[in-house]
Amino acid sequence: MPIPKREAVAVLNALGAGVVPRAGLRHTAVGRLREITTLKGDLDHIREGGATVRFVIGRFGSGKSFLLQLARANAFDNRFVVADADFSPERRLQGSGGQALALYRELMKNLSTQTRPDGNALPAIIERWISNVQADALAKGNLAAGSPEFAAAVQASIVAIVNDMHELVHGFDFGTVVSKYYQGYVENDDDLKSNAIRWLRGEFNTKTEAREALGVRSIIDDDNFYDYLKVIARFAHDVGYAGLLICLDEAVNLYKITHSVARNANYEKILSVVNDCLQGRAGYIGFIFSGTPEFLEDARRGLFSYEALRTRLAGSRFATDDLRDFSGPVLSLPPLTAEEIYVLLQKVRDIHRESAPNSKGLEDEAILKYMEESLRRIGAKEFATPRDLVREFVNLLNLLAQYPDKTWPEILGTLPPVAATPTTENAPAEGGDPLDRFTDFKVS
């Protein structure tokens, strides 16, 4: 299916800048079939009332963020509410300066549904729920809209769902605030509705302020935000969605915390998430963390430095490169094969031809030669991650479109050579040729 021009331009702009596009992901998806299938299976488990946690682990540029965004798109297709955020020095799971609350606020800002994919979907979720309750009351009771009987039936349905929240930790205050929103909805009180949304987003700074505005004696803060995420997941299910998926990228920023006490406090919060999900103490919620191998495996500063996490996240001793275990919480991303990178560049070339003015693209044989030339220039270590290769490829296509008298070897020849740094397991042996990876690769 052809990609709409608006999506195509967004995809090319994102790939040319080395970032993951939000739209049009499926048009550039290559490989990762087992990982995608695993994450889709997690959505099925969440829909049935379970909870999941996954750690997507790979080197910088290996496709972690791409996989998270693809999981986000799949969640939308399955009627999930999705919240995503990047860890940073200002946004953590635990902190003494409001960093955890800042992470929660970012998640609420980015809270999205299929019809509101750009975030700030919380008011729309609540109002859609109210509209559904009203529609059900009309259908079941054969009541006239605006009649006292209709208002009583709607109120009874609202109270039933709110009371269902009370069994959860902090569910009573959450239910009270949602009821206040409904009151503002019925009475056309925009201030009351606004205060309810502010409270749900964690924007009240003091309990006194919350009590005066909404009559509740608590606020969402650094210590309890995780409990409220579980309540929101339950609420999302009760109002008609499949559940809540939370995507947390750039977890390497937790690994970079220099103070060991602060770092371990964040790892302890991750342990709480892992325990709740693996032991069935949470429902209708899924977490995906994205990080580097160092974030996971470093015995001094990574997750494996926290013994309780190491025992839960360590891989099976029976697993090998050929026998990968997809049942555990960790999904390690291997390098894309030469064939997969070739197909990826073909897809990018086709998108460029369809959307970019005067695009010439490259023929299939030229793409293969470009791959060989790039591998000679930047070495096997960088070639194992697609980000830089795709970014250069898009920029090359852009230059070819702007300078039709130039050929791609001429443009590539203007670049200075880069010393290869074959320091990983994917690097060639000393004296070996990195192009051996293409020995058995033919263009059909």
C-alpha cells in the first residue's frame, strides 16, 4: 500500500535526522519479527487482565526506539491507551527533587489513544466514557435524555465504576476526582473539570490546594505516582479500552546516575514494577523499558549490580545466538543482517522516489555497492547499527535529487575516510575482510 505523502515526508525527515518517525513506521519495518510477535503477545495478555514488563536491550542505533514506537502503533490498533516518555536527569523513577513526578507528568502529557495519537488524551478519555455511559443508559432504560430518571441512571453507572476503583491503592481519591469531573461536566463548570484534570496530571503542589479545589486530601507525588499508573490502567479498561501500555526510553540515563544510593533507589522502583508484573499483582498494564547492554549487564552500575534484579533478568544458560529465549523479560536486539539492511534501504529508496521532488533513487545493484562502500568506510562495528547508515543514505538520496549531474560514488568520494574500530563480537578477525559478510549475498 502506498504511503501518504505527508507520512512519507515525515519519515524521511526523521530518518535523515537519525531519529525515529512517529508516523509511517510500518513502511520501514524490517526484521525483528520474533520481537514484534512477542510484544503483540504481551498485548493479548494485558487485555485479559494480566501485566507485563519487557526490557528492550541493544546498542545505540540498533533500533530500540523504533521497536518501542512500533509497539506503540500496534497498541493503538488494539484499542490500548499508551503513555511514553524518555528518562533524563530531570525525569526518573525516584528522586529527591521531583524527578519522579516530572516523569509522571510527562507520561500524562503524552497519554494517547488511536484517535488522539499526539497526547493529552486524558480529558477525551473521560468524556468518551461519560458519553458511553449516557448512551448505555438511553439504550437500556428507554429514557429521555435530560429526564430525572436518565440523570439518575447515569449517576448510578458513574458511581458503580468509581466504587470499583476503591479496592485499589489510592483508588478512592482517584474515583472522587473522576466524579468531580463528571459533576463539572453536568453543571458546565469548566473550572471544576480543569481542576480534576490538573489533579490527575499531578499538577497540584500541595494537599491544601487539592482539598480546597476538589475535596480530596491527597495529591499525586514522587512516592505514589506508580500506584496511580496502576489505577489509571484499571480505569482505562473499565471505560472500554484494552489496557495501558507504558513505554520508557533512554533508560541508560538511570545507569548514568553517579550517586549509588540514588541509582539503587531507581532500580528498586524497577524491581517493584518487575515483581508486580511477574507475580500478577497488577492488571491491564504493560511496561517496556529501553536501554543499552551496559544499563542491563554492568555488574558495577547496571541493573545486574542490584542482585534482586539480576536474578530476575538474567538469561537462560541454555540460550544461544541460535536459540534465543523470548519468554523472559529481556529482549536483546541482535544486529540486522546484510539482507535485512538491504531490504530496509530499498524501502527508504522507494519512499524517497514517491515523495521527494526530482528523486532519482538508486537501483538495487547500486544499493548493494553503496552498502559495500559504507562498510569499507565506517567498519563492521558501526554497520551493525542501522541508524547512521540509514541517515547517510537519506542524505545521499537528497543530494542526488538536488544535484542531478552528480553520481553517488562522486558524492561519497567527498567524505573523509573513517577509521574502523572492530571492537565487538561482530567485528572481523585481525586481517579479515569485513566484506566477507556479503560473500553469499546476491541481488535477486
